[in-house]
Amino acid sequence: MNTKQKSLTIYGWLSIAAALSTIVLKSYAYWLTDSVGLLSDALESLINLVAAIIMLVVLHIAARPPDKNHPYGHEKIEYFSSGAEGVMILLAAISIAATAWERLWHPQSLQQLDIGIAISILASLINLIVAQILIRVGKRRQSITLESDGKHLMTDVWTTVGILMGIAAIGMANYFETSLAFAKELGLKDWGILDPIIAILVAINIVWAGLQLIRRTVSGLMDEALSATEQAAIIDVLEQFVVSHHIAHHALRTRSAGARRFMSVHILVPGNWTVQQGHDMVEAIEQHIMTIFDNIDIDTHLEPIEDLASWQHLNSAE
């Protein structure tokens, strides 16, 4: 197992610990306040726990080195984590929306808002700290799994902020014994209608996050090319050798699997070069590209630049 990748599993355990802590805190806050908004927040934390467990398993498998049955490595399993998380998020959103819709027409008074808000703020701070750690490490170590989980936790943080703002508004309204005009028209008594409305907005936000994760998963499974910025960096290196050594290149193909990148390219050199000269050239190109990307597999195909057959791939590959 790759030692560098294996060390990432500690962040999986960190995410699990954060999810367990926030589930307990947010569930207690819901029990105190009877807020369906906080209930939706607690349910999302439950999704975070399942996602963190999947992430831990995925990091273990993705860290395995290439073998006979998986010569290109195991990193593509990372998309299973993001795909499963996306589906669970959508299911949670449906559950939240259904509960909120029922409460919308049968609002209930919220209790002990001050204690509930304080507990939720503590849970949100835990998520914020862990999310920033995961995003920072994920970007540095090029782990789509860590970065995705960190961004999902940040969605949880902003969700909690929105819910707490709504609950705070309800508390202030009840304190001043005011009410909404449209609530009166619906025959409702107080600002409690804001609680299910906020929960529905949370559900919509969660749906968006889930769809984004699913889209990213599909793109990875479909072997989507590297980003335009990354491809531009590769082409820039190739063009430097074109200018300095009077060679050519075409048929550039790229894809990614988790943190691992793959590329293939045809390098066209003078036909009178020796095998050693051609080998040294593609080796220099590969080494230069690998200084830009930490984890990339490069497949180069050497061809004589004068041979018309060498250019037959040009129209089909680019």
C-alpha cells in the first residue's frame, strides 16, 4: 500500500469523529427546540457520517498499488464515494422536504431556543474546522475524496447558519409578540411558519449539492479529460520542446481517476534520429511534465516526423 496515500485515512477517522459529535449535538438541539429546521440539520449530519465511513473505506482501497488485475491502480473507486454520497444527499433532501411540508401546515411553537442555538453553533464550529482541514489537505494531496467531503461539510455549515438565522428570527418575533401578515391570512399564529420554510430551503440546497456530486461522479466514470488549465500546462511543455528541438506532437489524450492523472501523446521526431535520441527526448518531456503534476501516468508514442502515416491519427484524436 502506498504510504503517502495510506496516511490520508487519518482524515477519514477525523471526519467520522466530527459527524458523530455533530449528530449528538444537533439531535439534542432538536429535542430541546422541536425545530424541524434543526431536525433537517441533524439528518444531514447523519448523511455526513455515512459518507465519512464510505470515504474511509475508499481511501484504504484507493491507496493500494497497481496489481495484475488493476494495472492502472485503484484510484477510480473514489468516484464510488462521491456517487454514493450524492444519492444519499438526495434521499435526505426528500425526507427533509416531506417533514417540513407537514409542519408547514401544522406549525408548532419552538422551545428553549437559546440553548438549542448555542448547541448548534458548537456543532457548526466543529464542522467548519474539519471541513477546512479536509479541503486544504485534499487540494495539497490531490485527493478528490477528501476535498469533496470537506466541501460537503462546508455546505452543512452554511445550512446550519441559515437555520440558526431563521430560528433566531422566530425567537425575536415571539419575544416581541409580533406576527407575519401572510401568516395571519393562512390562519397561522406566529413566526413558527419560518421553521418549515427554512427546512424546505435547506432541502433545496442539499439537492443542489447532491446533484453536483453526482455530476462530478459521472464525469469521472466517463473518463472526462483533465481541466482546460491542466491541459494547457501540458501543451505548454510540449510546445517548448517543439520550438527548441524542432519536433512535433499530436493525439494528446488525458483523463483522471481520483487523484491520479493519465495522458498519452504522439511525439514526432526526425526519422534519422537513433532510438536512443528518441528515447532521451520523450524521457525529457515526461520528466518535465511530472515536475508539474505529482501523480500522472504518461504514455508516449514515438513516430518519424517525415512519415505521412505518422499523421493519420491527427484528425481522429484531436
